[in-house]
Amino acid sequence: MKKKIAIVGGGTSALVLSLLLDSNKYEIDIYEKNKKLGRKFLVAGDGGFNLTHASNIDEMIQKFSPTFFLEQSLQNFTNEDFRLFLRDIGIPTYIGSSKRVFPEKGIKPIQVLNSFLTAIQKKGVIFQTEKEWKGWKNGKLIFGIQETEVEADFIVFALGGASWPITGSTGSWISFFAQQEIPTKPFVASNCGFTTNWSKEYKQIWQGTALKNIALFTDSSYQKGELVITAKGIEGNAIYALSGEMQRQLKVNGSASVHLDMKPNVNVEKIEEKLLQSKQKNTSNILRIDLKIPELLVSLLKESLSKEDFLNHTILAQSIKGLNISIIESSPIQEAISSIGGVSLNAVDKNFEIRSLPNHFCIGEMLDWDAPTGGYLIQGCASMGAWLAKYFNQLNER
Ligand SMILES: Cc1cc2nc3c(=O)[nH]c(=O)nc-3n(C[C@H](O)[C@H](O)[C@H](O)COP(=O)(O)OP(=O)(O)OC[C@H]3O[C@@H](n4cnc5c(N)ncnc54)[C@H](O)[C@@H]3O)c2cc1C
């Protein structure tokens, strides 16, 4: 007789897991609280669907934090494996700018999701939709207000994190885990925007403007990318990549600080030389014309420096290469692309089995790991799903 696997939560990691499980060996049900599976997957598709990233896998692994946690899963099911897997279910991909991997042009996010769902249904996996998991009763999983009991040989939780709760990933399941004394950590926004201490006027004038080819750095990180000015401060891939570090600083110090390099490809000496040798009489014009610094950064330098410092070529050159940005708080978790926190990593073993609850597993964003946007999050979830599928498929009859 086939063993039963109940997958609770029908997002990215559940989709990959169910597609790779051996349906000759297992009867598979996915329990999802929404009417449809994969709503966050669909939302992710709205703003440029980065399914994975095309960097070398060893480089890719370094982007995950902590690195060790996902290493075996990523080595086992790499970004190249994921692209082949996607192609096999009818989703050809291409490598775009900054090595991000997208579905081929013309393929809409809903088509990507439908390709997954069609392939999964073909395997005979049952979609149990509108079934909200409500915890355990007498050792059994219960669903919905009727508290319907579900039993299975193996339970896989793939409940997601706590960002964008409108998609169903509310993180409210954390209390059920805490009741079972499974170690958890509070959710915190990641890949999110931040409020800066810039003036209201500055934010009002420049909100919505994108800054390309800049870099942000701290004592321990350096991130090239893009920033967008918002009504509150900043967002964009450069700050998203540093959001874990910003959150740590905010927690410890109540504020955070990051430096903006406006000219990542020019060194400070060259900038100072240009400032000194310019024929322009006005410093703002030197910045605009000779150094090609966009107006919003000229304004930011003026807003951030005293008049004396702005006119001092050494200080101005140093500021162009590392203007301090003071951060007051992060955007709310509801607006973040992902979250950290959830089930503590030491609560699970190398196969993601909950140490204190045999035959129960956790995969995906519900575990306390972090990665930047740009395809790493979906790849991480997919690789965890693939690892667990391999584990189950190789499992001897017990
Ligand atoms: C706006 C946005 C853009 C993004 N863009 C990208 C991108 O381009 N590239 C990238 O790599 N990543 C992106 N991400 C992140 C990526 O979508 C997630 O990291 C990934 O989907 C997480 O997968 P998961 O399987 O862990 O959980 P999810 O996909 O969040 O799925 C969890 C599922 O569990 C269900 N669930 C929750 N609680 C219960 C319950 N009690 N009972 C039953 N079901 C429940 C939820 O309804 C949900 O369907 C983006 C995220 C957002 C919000």
C-alpha cells in the first residue's frame, strides 16, 4: 500500500516537492487554505519574475544566510537543474540583466503557475483547497472550523513566511509550533524598504525616482545595484540585499547606517582630481557636468553636508564615495518581499525533519534563513523541495 504524504501549504516549495515526489510510491495531498495554490508565486511574477539566478552555484550559495543551511540542497538541485526542470514542465527561461533568470518573453506568471499545477495534477496529486491548518488535536492535524482531522505517514509543512499576508502566507501558524515547543523566532521583514532620516521635502520631490549603478556598503558588505527613493526613504535591490544586516543593526542600536557609493567605478582620488581641475565655477555644476552625478544625488549631498563640507573637495569626494545614510526603521513586514524568523534552523535535521516530531518536516520560507531577491528565494525553496523529494523517494519501506 502507498504511504501518505500530506503537504500543508501550497506555495513554491510545495509545488516543486510534489512534482518531484514518486507518485508510484506515495499518495500525495496538498492542503492549502486559499481557493488556489501558489498565490505568492503569482505575486512574485508581477514585478519581474526572477525564477532563479544564473551565477556559478558556489557563488550563489554564498548569497544564502546562513550559508551552511541550504548548501546541500542547492548543490543537489542547482540553478541549472531548476532551469531544466522548468523547461520540462513547459517553462523555457532566459538569462536577463544581472544574470537573473526569467520565463521566456511572452510567458505570463499565470501560465508559469498553471504549468506547475497541470504537471502536478497529472501525477495524481490531490489539491485540498480551502483547508486551513489549525494545529494539532490528539496528535492529529486539524483543518478548518470543523476541525477535520487528517492523518498521514509523513507531514510536510510548507507554510511560507509572513510577508505579503494577502497571499495567504500570514505566519499565524507559528503559535501552533510554539505550543508543541518547537523552537521558533519572531518574524522580521527582509528584502524590504527602509525609512531614512532625510527631510520630508527631499523625499517628496524625489519619491519614485530610481538610481541605477550605485553601491551600498557597510563594514562587512558591499552591494552594487539599484535604489528607488520612496515616500519614506529607500527600497530596491541594493538595500534589499543588506536588509538582514540593517535589521540586526536596528535591533541592537535602534538605528542603522549604510554608505552610498555614487560612483562605484571611479576611485576617490580620481573624483577629487576632477573636482580640483574642473573649469566650472559652481560646485553643483562640477557634480552635474563633469562627474555626471544625477540631480537627486546632488540635492542629497547638499542636504546631507554642511555648506563648508560641500565646498571642501576632499570631504565632497569622500562623500560621493560613501555618503552616510541613517536608517530609522524598516518598512512593515506586510510590504516586504520576504521574511526571516519562523522555525529555528536547529529545530530541524539535515533532511528538514523536526527533531522533536518525527515524520514531520518543514521546507521553504517558514524556516529562519535569508537570501536576497533576484531569484535566490524561489531557488532556495525549490532546492529544499527537491532535496526532500529525493529523501522520500530513496526512503526504504519502514
Ligand atoms: C512581491 C513579491 C515578489 C517576489 N518576487 C520574487 C522573485 O522575483 N524571485 C524570487 O526568488 N522570490 C520572490 N519572492 C519571494 C518568493 O515568492 C517566496 O520566497 C516563496 O514563494 C516562498 O515559498 P514558500 O513555499 O516557502 O511559501 P509560499 O509561497 O509563501 O506558500 C505558502 C503557502 O502556505 C499557505 N498557508 C499558510 N498558512 C496556512 C495554513 N494555516 N493552512 C494551509 N495553508 C496555509 C499559504 O496560503 C501559501 O499558499 C517575492 C515575494 C513577494 C511577496
